[in-house]
Amino acid sequence: MHIAPYDIGGMATSKTTPPSGKKHRIAVIGGDGIGPEVMQEALKVLRAAGAQLETTDFDLGGARYLRDGEVLSDATLAQLRNFDAILLGAVGTPGVPPGVIERGLLLKMRFELDLYINRRPFAGTAPGHIAPHDFIVIRENTEGPYVGEGGVLRKGTPQEVATQGSVNTAHGVERCVRYAFELAATRSRKHLTLVHKTNVLTFAGDLWQRTFDRVAKEFPQVATAYNHVDAACIYFVQDPHRYDVIVTDNLFGDILTDLGGAVSGGIGIASSANLNPAGTGPSMFEPVHGSAPDIVGTGKANPVAAILSAAHMLEFLGEGAMAERVRAACQAPASGSTSQMGDEISARVAN
Ligand code: IPM
Ligand code: MN
């Protein structure tokens, strides 16, 4: 596995920001399946990089739910608010009905902590290509169909009616679009693509397009483009080099970032940051992958996605140079089991 170096763009710190000397208070949710396995390696690498962390474990996820019914109580959420950041491995356990953990834990954190940016970088060489690509998807993370607007009537009858609306607010769209422009302005290519489906979703699409066009006027140095989401799927595979920064809504962003992972070295290395850039609460960092219960305990889980997500966290906590060293250590392939890969990457960052 090879990961191309990527242009992280401006986050909170630059690549050369020296260690802050601060101790960071981190809430750790290992979660289910391979979550705790990859988390252990991510923490190992951060410590090897010299990060000063005071970690507190939170036993949350599908297994906890099956044991005593807690998904994420308001009391636990209140505790999480006191940390500088949250690091999450993966959640999801067979036997838990769909939606319980997703809505009750992950989405509850995204909504309640106002983690309105889901930032997912993709750097790699797509199958059939020679040159590496390097782009970042900025996914709106608190609105769209994820809000859960809608309902069901006459359930279980031939007349059943199900609706599921997409919520798009001027405030929510603008803060996301603005973040994407600010990010694009810090990158070398300074290019931003809006991805939507304005030809069909004419109400939501129009709000996104008008907001994008209006904010664009404040960033004359950023070149812009628009792609419908179906066309973007083709470009991800056939011409990923056209992208620098992409901004899109919650559901399109969910789907596109799985595809982004698939063309950038696989889901095993896809990292993500759920950010509250306004700083009104802690941000949350997690790999894009799930809990992979089928390989738990085999040592086959790739810890790189979790390690790169942890690097994202370092960046956001103001440890720019440290984050850069962790990312650099992930660029060359690592081999062996989950923990051997963690050891190898740790050895590289320590040097
Ligand atoms: C992701 C995941 C989540 C999402 C699920 C688990 C709720 O697929 O982070 O991409 O849909 O956002
Ligand atoms: Mn997803």
C-alpha cells in the first residue's frame, strides 16, 4: 500500500508548527469490532510522535448497547463536551437493529456537538492511472436527509407511505461552503467544485448553488466548477485529477467518500475529521471504515485509516509538525498484522 503525500491545506496549524507543549485531553471511543484494535495502534503512533495525551476511555457502541441499553446518554454527551477532541475507532455490532447506533451515537454526536464539517482527504493513485490525485471532500455533516425529517403512515400495509425529507438551511449551507472556500484558498491549486444534483433537487440544489456563487465572489483567487453527483462518480474513477476541494451535501458526501476511498488505496486508509470549526465543542476524528466484525481478532485490520484520522486530530489541536510527521510515516507501505503495522509506523515517527 502506498499513500501519496497530500496537500493538507490550512487547518488550524501549518506543517511546521512546533510542538505546543500542551497536554491534550482526549476522549477515546474504541467502539466495536476492529475499532479498539485500530485505536490502540493510533494511540501508539501518536505517543511515539511525542504527543502529550491524557486519554479517557468511553465504553460505547453496539456491544455496550446490547449489554445495558446505553447508546449515548445526555450525561455521557455532557462529559464528552469537556474534552479537547474525541477519537473514535468504529462502531457497529451484528444483532443491533439498523439505525440504533448510527443515529443514537454517531449522528447524535455530529448534531449535538455541531460537527458541521466532515473533512475527508483522498490521496492516491486510482486504478488504471499513473499519476496520483490529491483532493479533499468537504461534506456538510448536520443537515440533509440525515436530520431524520419525515415519517411513515399505514406501516406494513399495501398503502404504506414513507417520506424522508432533506433539510437544507441557509445558515448550514453557507458555513459549509465558506469553510470549503477558505480551505481551497490555502491550497496550491485553489480550486473548488460544488457537487449536487441541481437538475433534479431544484429547491435544495438552488440554495446550494446560489450560496456557492455568492460566497465565490469573496474568493476571486479560487477557481470554481460544478458537477452533478452522478457525473462526479464517473470523474472519481476516470479523471480524479480534476479535483482539488469538493463541497457537497451530507448524503452525496457519504456516498462519494466511499468511492473516494475505493479509488485512493482502499477504505483501509481513508481518514476523516468531524469538525466544529467554530470551536463551540470538541471535534471528533474517526476512520471512514466500519467495525468489520468478520475480521475482528485476526490482525488483518489496517490501522492506517485510524492513524491518519489521529494525525488530523493533532493538526486540529495545533500540533502541525507532529501531524505532518505521522502522515509522512504512513506514506511508505507497512506490513504484517495490525499491531506490527502500528509498531513499524511508530518506529518511523520516532526517528
Ligand atoms: C460515514 C458512515 C455514517 C454516515 C453512518 C455509519 C451513519 O457511513 O461516516 O460515512 O452515513 O455518515
Ligand atoms: Mn459512509
